[in-house]
Amino acid sequence: MAESVQYQLERMLPELEALEHKKIFTPVEIKSIIKKRTNFEYALHRRIKQKIDFLRSIEYEMNLEELRKKRMKRLGLILDPKEKNLEFSGIKRIYGLFKRATKKFTGDITLWLQYIDFAKKNDSSNVLSGIFVQAIQYHPMNASLWIMAASWENEHNSNIAAARTLMQRAIRLMPENELLWHEYFRLELIYIEKIKLRRRILGIDEEADEKKDIDAMQVDVSEEDNIQLPTVTGEEYDAWKEEQGEEKKLKLSEEEAKTLEEANNPILNGLLTKIIYDNAIQAISQKIEFRKKFIDIYREFTNTEKHIDYIYETIRRDMNQVPAARAYLSERHLFVARDEGKDECGDYISVSDPAFIPALRKCVEEYEGALNDLPGSEMSEHYIRFILNWYTIAGEENLKLYLTKLAQRTFKACEKKNSLSKKLYEDWAQFIMNQKDFEKAKNVVEKGLKAHKDSSLLWSCKIQLSDTDAQSSIYAQGLEANPESLLLWTSYKDWIFDQCEKKMLSTEEIDSLFSKACDRVTMLLPSMTAESADRNEIRILIQSSYVEWASKTGGIEFARSVYKKILKNSYPTYQFIMRCLEIENQLGDAETGPEHVEPLFEKLIGLDSADKEEPYITYLSYLYSQNKLQKANQVYNRACKEVANKESFDVKKATSGVTTTTNSLRLWMFQESFPGVTCCPGAIYGHLLYHTVAGTIKTVNIYFFFHDAKPGLRPVEDGSLAS
């Protein structure tokens, strides 16, 4: 290992000598650079290599290179052609480190992305091409790498053939990857747009030429009301055009001449994009969102309306029995076409646009036809959503009245067909409540709850429509039917607090309600999936609300009795214990506080959670604040055994401000020993660099003062360094 390290260090000698000779770095700084690189090289040549060592070395070299550039700019140095190697030596070293790192950690995609990003920033086209090849070899199933490589080939290398090849190979490997199809589609559209732009600039575009010819024939009226004759007469223009046509025929064959015309050019007419789309819907056939994305991409470009219509036709042909597809086709009349020359436009026609009403009628007609073809509740849900969305947006009274009658008619039609789903009942109830027709809303809610007792929204509507005296029993019924409804539990908690503020219930009654609620939420199993994530939220909500109410009502002693009862009878959560600690911090006293706080922290670090670092850091911070250094050391030793990454834990502990009185004293003694020293921020861990009175930069290794030192070096500004 020593020989390899020595070899790497000897390779940098010419560079360092040149840096010192040009006075870019001082001899002291050169020694510091050698020492740092030596330490890094020994770390990189260990038997078990770590990625963090490579990243630290790369970061150091990047910062050093940045500092070199700034100093050369400040000194006004201009290198001779023979000395050009000095300018690129740092970049080459960074590339070498990246190459060694990616060779060792081939499976780390983030490392490859950092490598690619660095090469892009330095405009290293040849190097970047090789990086993409290697990265794709190791990660052939990563679609993002293929897309990045193709985009770079097209945008920076102007090599559309290579970009196409990359995208086609990626699609062969991953034919069901939606992103690849969309980006390949976009790539071809960008290429067509570039070709069209070039044709306009060169005057090849037939439409542009015709427009110019027409403009030339128009009569011009000047500001002085003098009529100016056309620049050429009609006969002269026809004769000139015939001459030009004959000359072009001599130069070009008939096939070449036809190909130059945009109307006869299949590529410019979108043949390739049509082929890509057809192949895409064969690979991924029954996804409406997949096809909608092609339309969204088309709308980013000009003159694509006929291609968009083709996609609409394929959706109608292949997905005529899919409610979501029929809904999308029905709403297409309100989509805004992208105008040439406008970079951005909204998705829908504005309500104030005169074209809105005719387009809305077309949408309604097509929706009505879809409801006849697909009488199920799903199609009705799409239709109602469409009506209610535009009802919310509409501001004109007649339009609102029209949409209101349309919604009422649709709800009644669904009721007659017996196709009202839970979602439709919820929408109907809320719509009628917004219309202030509460009697009719009660009727709809009752019908909905008979069919769908598991609808928490309908129970919430029933509570709002009921008298105050009946709300308690309705909450009981609703929570019995929906024990995992976060909406109902939140409403129930708010209702309890409201009763407390209005003094409608006594303290004992509210305590009983909260106690029973805690018992019920304790019966909910801990959530292990996203679908049941509300269980944990419900438990945290009720338990924390109970303790919060107790602290406001009876002070810290009442709050302690409540949270101790909860801790004894249920499985506590991290958020609940943290809330208890906040209450102790707000209301507790210095004498009795520790005997209650420390058991809470012990509960906190004893929880089975993936993240052990944060609880331990919080606990250590508290112990240090109380000057309980012996116990803090015991807790720290426990933490080192339980945390997943001790090094990361030490860094977080340092950056969070967890420090002992002894360490603070040592830092003060250090500053007293070096008068005129300005310490850099965060200098407690790592190498401390400071400015002396004379203006020179010196470094002190912090491990002399702290046992858990972490190396690090970065330039803050031109000519200064910080840890």
C-alpha cells in the first residue's frame, strides 16, 4: 500500500512545484496540501474502501481547484503554452478520483450522476461520452441514464442519429417504461422543430415564401396618404417565378424538389412521431394517462393539431368502454390549442372567452352520450366532477345557474338508475349543503348512510346538519362504523375542545370522553402500510390532545398523571413523547423536572424505530444542559451500539450543538493561547484554520483538543479557508 501511495504522491510533484513557483500557493500551504493528499491516499488504499473517503477527497480537490482559479485571476497570471498542463492538472486529478470511485462502487447511481454532472460543468465532451457508456453498461435498466445520454447527444453534440440509437436500445430493454417512450417522442419533435426553424431561416419553407410573395404584391399606404405601387407587377412576378422554377428544376431532380417541400416531407409531417406513438400503444395499450402525456407533449410544439386528433381517434378506437378515456374525450373541446409564437398557454379555455359556452355545450353533449353508453357510477362520477369543477370556477350567475341545474339533473338521473356510489352521495350532499337547502341535504345524507355506512364524509355532514344535543350520539355511531377515519376523529377532538370552551361539559365528563377515546384508539393496530397510515395519526392526535387539554386544565401535575396513564396502558409514539417533553419544558420546574423528564427520554430511545440518531441526540443535549456528564457518557456508549452509522451520528451530534462544558472550556483555553486568532465557523470538529495578526493562514488539528475529530477543508472566499 505504501508503494502505491508514494507513486500517487510523486505524480503530483511537478504540479506542486509549478504552483509554488508561480506563487499561487505558499510553501506552508503546499505542505498542507501534501499532508492532506497523503492522508486521503492512505484512506483510499485501505483494504476495505469507503465511498465517503472518495467523496471527501473529491470535494477537497474541487475546492482546491476553485481556490487556484480565484488566486490566478486575482494575481493576473497568464500561463505559457508549455505551462498549460498546470491549468488542467487539478481537473485530471478529480477525474482520476471519480474513475477510481466508480470502478470500486459501480452500483452507486448517485456517484455516477455526480461524475456526469462534473464532466458537464467542465464541458468535457469526450470524457462525458465515455462516462455515459460505462454508466449504462453497469446500469442498463436505469431509464434516466439512457435519457440523459440521448439528450446530451442531441443538444450538445447535435448528433440526432446517436440519440435515436440510444433511445431505441433503451426501449428494446425496457419496452414497458412509459418515460422512455415519452422522451423518445419528445426527442423527435424537438428535431422536427429545429429543421423547420432552419428552413424558415434559409427561406425554404413554402408557407413563409408564399407569405412573403403575397406581402410583396400588397398595396402600401404610407402615413402621408400617398398610394405606393407594388414593388413588382403581376406579369413580372409570374415570369420571374417561372424562371426561378426552371432554374431549380435544372439543379434538382423532381424527387429532391418534392422532398424539399414541407407538405411532401414525411419526416416534417410527423411520420416518425406517429410511428413511435403507434409502437408505444402496442407496448402499453390500456393506460389513458400514458396516451394523455403524448397529447401534452404535442401541445408544447406548433402545428400539431392534426396529430393530436389522431391520438383522440386511437383513444376512441381502443378505449371506448373505459370511463376515464371517455371523460377525457368529452372534455377535449375545452382544451386550448397552442398558438404559434406563444410559449405557454393554459390547459382550458377561459370562462370569459366567447368560445367557452359553445365548447362547454359540446362537452356536455359528449358526456351525455358517454353516460348512455356506460351507465355505471364511474362515468357519472367523472361527469359530476367536471360539472362541479366548472361550477367552482364560474363567476357569471347565468352560467352558475346552468351548471346547478345540470348537476341536479345528473344526480337525480343517477338515483333513478340506482347507480349512486359513495363518492356521488358525498358530492351530492356537499353540493346541496352549499346551496343552503339543509332539509334536502338531510334526506340525501340519510339515504347515503343507509347504502354506505363507511362514508366518514357523510357522517361528518350528518353531524353538521344535526342539533347540538344529538351530536354526541352521532359521533359514537360514526366512529363505531369508521374507527380508522382520521376525519371523524379530528372532528370529534375539535368538538370536545369546543364543548370545553363553551363549558357545556364538566372537567370529569371531558376527562371521561378523552379516556374512552384513548382506549379505543389503542385498539387500532400500528400501521405498516400507506393504506392504513391514518391509524398512527389518529393515535398521536387523540393522545396528544388529551395531554394538552390536561396541561391547560390542571397544570403540570394533571398532565403528568394523564401521560403516565397513557404510557402505562398503550404503546406510545415518538410524537406523543416529544409532546410530553415539550409540556415538561414549558410547565415543569428545575427541581422536580428531571425525575419526570429522564424516564420520558428512556422511553423515547427505547422505541423500535429506524431512526435512532435523533432521539439519542435530543437526550444527550438535555443531559449536557443539566451537566450530567457521567450519564451522558453512558447514554453515548449505548447510542454507539444502537445507531446504524456511528460516523453519521457523531457528525449530527457535532452540528446540532451537543457539546460538553469540558469541551467548551478547552476551546476557550485554545483561543486564549492564540491571541489575535479568528476561528472559522464549525471549527470545533476537523482541522481548524485561522488567520493570525500577520494575515497568514495556519492550521491546527483539533484532535489535540477533541477526541472525535473529523477532517474537512473548504475555501470560503478568495484567499481564505475554513473547516
